[in-house]
Amino acid sequence: MKAVIFITATLTAAPALADPGHFSSAHGHAHWLAAGALALAAVIGGVALWRSRSARRSKKAERRA
């Protein structure tokens, strides 16, 4: 049952995807703002991933000690 729900949710979800390929040809300020927002989102995601992994590692080190 879990597999059916997972597959259904995966196949029916419509992710919001941005196409950064046209930023160089567009001359509007909104496109540069969108590029900055994409970069900021990537940085925030990377920092969150890094912090969660480092917290997990420190918990493992505390358990071993």
C-alpha cells in the first residue's frame, strides 16, 4: 500500500521547474532577480544539508565517546 501511495504521489506531483537557460538572452530586471533567487535557494539548501550532516556526525561521535 505504501508503494502505491508513493508512486501515485510521485507521478502526479508537478514540480515547479525554472529554465535558467534563457537568462542571458533576456534583458529584464525580473530575470536577474529570478537568477539571484535561484542562487540564493541553492545556497540555503546547501547550508541546510551541510548543517544537518554535521549535526548527525557530532551525534554519532558523542555516542561513541
